[in-house]
Amino acid sequence: MVDVVSIADARQRGGLRMVSLAGVPSPWTEAAKGIFRVKGIDYVLARRDEDEAQDAAAQWVGNVGVPAVVYDNEMVRTGWAEILLLAERLAPGPALLPADPEQRALALGLGHEICGEMGLGWCQRLVMMGVSFGARPGEGFPRQIAEYLAPRYGWHDGADTIGKARVIELLAMFSRQLDGHEYVLNDTLSAVDIYLATFINLIRPLPDDLLPMPEMIRSAYTCVDEDIMAFCDARIRAHQERVYGRHLELPVRL
């Protein structure tokens, strides 16, 4: 079981610590948790106690958002690739990046197409903000949350339309990658599978008994766009269920 500690407690510890939010299935955070789990890496989750200052995490790691990963006295890591490469160093086995240079480059490229700027998560967030701002049907984030997220994702009028097109392109690509395969790369679990399975929760979250979350968050995460859902097809859905069922924590504890 992963320890959950206060920000102050985490700052006093060594080893691996990750700042996260309680109750919100941020796919970037859930992917990092999944990577640590598969590799058997011990870590603690750092969350602000009620008696701590609102900016307690920022006082420690800076205003970098979550997840923020700290290992001993090394630099704070917030990027998906930085966190993955740290995990690969701390626990080389089981490897979640291929040893072959071309396959490794492919894995990192696919990882970016899920986790990076204008990747699947980024673009689906743009779609979700379009819902929140009333441009699309569905139940989005409360407007104040969407307004907080908007500058972080480069929101502008029409950004949700651009995001939707990218989401569809990426879902189609990953469905092709999974044609006849259980995993994205060579039928062997890689970081790409963990990213894809966790980020699909932004479109089709696991059921509440497996991924309990506040109803407001579930409504915002549940995509009702028929065009997008047509591309979140049986291969994508089966892959998500397979990766969670075989490798990740169920039920998920947020």
C-alpha cells in the first residue's frame, strides 16, 4: 500500500515522493502511479493537509501543477517522460521502454502523442473545455475550473474543434496499432500501454466500482461526442480493460 502523507511530512523524507490531488483521476498522475506499481517502486503520495497553507505544495516544488515527483535531493520532475526515465533508472526491470533504439524512439513518440502537448490528453482537455464554455453538448467542468485550465492548454475560440480532430486521429492510430495485438508494441507491456489505458479515462472512464470519483468529475470525464466515441472502439476499450485488469490497481484509489 502506498503511504499518503502531508506536504510537510513528505518534505522531510528521502526517497521517492509524488505530489498529487485527492479525488481527481488526473491521467498524468494515474499513469505515474501505474508505472511505479508495475516496477514495484516504493513511494509516498504527498497531499496538503487541512491545516497546511493553500500553497504548501508550491512552496516545496514550485507552481508546477501535478504530478510533481521528487527523488531524494534531485530536481523536481513534472513531465511524463522525465518521470518515466527516472522510474527506468530506479528499477530497470521490468523495462517499460524497449532496449532497441528504434522501438524505444517509437515508444517515446507514442508516449508524446498521448501525454504531450497536443497529444490525446491535451486535446481531449480542449474538447472538455469546449463543453464547459457551452460550445459543445455534455456536462463539463464548472466554468471556474475551465477558466483556470484554459491558459495552461492554450485555449482560444475554435480550440475544441482542433482538439476534437486530433483526438479522433489519435484514437484511430492506436486502434490500428492494436489490430491483432494485446499491447501497443510487440505484444509486450510498455509505458505506452499504461498511458493509453489511463488517458482513455478522459473519454470513457472505468465504471464507478473500479474507479470511484465525484459525480461532477465523472460527468466531465464522460465524453458524449458521438464522433469521438465512434473511434473509442472495441480495441481501445478492450485494451484499457486488459491493462487495468492485468497490471494496474483495481479498484483505483484516488
